[in-house]
Amino acid sequence: MHFLTSLVLLTSTLSQAAPTGNNLNTNTITKAIRASPIPVGTLITHCTTPGTIALTFDDGPYIYTPQLLDNLAKNGMKATFFLNGNNRGSIDASSQIVQRTFAEGHQLGSHTFVNTTHALTTLLPSPARPNQSKWNHASLDTLPYAEIVQQMTSLEESFKRILGFFPTYMRPPYLVQTPAVLGAMADLGYHVIGASVDTKDYENITPDTNWISFEKFSREVDAGGTIVLAHDVHQTTVEILVNNMIADVKRRGLRAVTVGECLGDPSEYWYRAGR
């Protein structure tokens, strides 16, 4: 069965089975989430399927994402995209990119709902970020439990408007996680994905410095890293770093797959239709 067709059937099933209400505890996790072999509320940094590597991209979608999708398709590779939302509707405004990313077999995950108030307090100046409020998100460890929940459930609503369902995978901003953050993710039924290869591409956003991120990628893969962090909001990442990473993955004989696949998690557990 085609993946898109199976997801449509899955969302219908989950809609009927999912609990309703605002009681945010582990009892609200759907049967499908409980059936997944992957734990919720636990930081995951490495693939478990031999011979795989997971290229992941945070903070999108953005104007460079379609070019990245073209490149992945040309090379027969899949990736995972941890998407942001904000109160101006960033993923809503890019709904066609979101739909295309999903339709082409890539995995979608959550990377919090950017609140403009928090964004203004966490600005990181960068010439590559002309509309900075779209890319700056509060570190979850700075928020009370209720606001952590709101960050995630607000983004769920955006996903539901676009696709009719929302992810079960998330990545915390800045990779920051604490027992309180992980507890909230467990309550909400999220698999928490970190990284064992952090390209830090946001520090090397010029053609003259991008090689630094690739060398970091190569060293950390050599050291056993398998979940790779980059950002599709940077032009040099999409146009230079990704090409170098793809060539290196091929040279190593690895398969670039989604996070869910690299963890051995069946695709029907990557999304849910409600709580």
C-alpha cells in the first residue's frame, strides 16, 4: 500500500480511537503510540538500524527547502524535517512545501511553536535571518510546564490544519532537554530526538566557512554519529553542505533514511490524528 494512502487510513483510525479532553498525562497517549517500540520522553541520539544515517533539518520550512527536496529525490535519499510554527503561521504559509515534503516520503517532526514574545527575547543576530522572529524559539527549559505544553499543542493544530494529523517525533530547540522537558514530552507522547552529529551550520553560513561544518560532520560520523543536525533555512547548507554530506554518505556505503526508519519504528507510528 502506498505510504500516503496508508496514512489516510491511519488518521481515520486514530481519530476514532484517540481520547479527547485536556487531561495531559500518559493516559492520553493513543494506542498506536503505546504500540511503538520507541520510548517517549527519552532523548534519542543514535540510529539503531545498521548501515543507516538520518539527515535531519530544523527550523523550516523556508525558501531553500524545495531545492533540498529536489536534491534528496535526485539521490534517492530520505530525511527528517523538524518544523517550526509561529503565531504568524509559518508552516501554514508554507503549507504546499509541508505537503510536498510528506508526499515525497520524508518524515515530519515538531520543533515547537515560535511565539513572537519569546522570539524577541532570544534573538540571535544573523545576516541569513532577515525575519528573525521566524527562526528563534524559546529553550523549553526556560518555560513552565503549561507553556511547554502550549508550544507543542499549538504546533499540533497547525499540522492538523495542513495534513489532518501531527507528528509523534520532536526535537527540542537548541537540543536542550531537562527532566521537566522530557517529562512533558512523555505526557504528550513524543519521541525526543537529539543529534550525534551536529554540523553547527548556523556558525558557518558563508561559502568560505561552510567546509568547517562538513569537516565536523565527517569527524562525528567517523566517531559513530548517525543522527545528523543541520538547518534548511541557510542557503549555504542547502547548496554546499548537503551536497558534501550526500557524497560522503555514498562513499561510506550508508543509507540516508528518516529518523523513524533508522530507529526501526514502523511508519504508522510517526503521526497521530488526535489525543
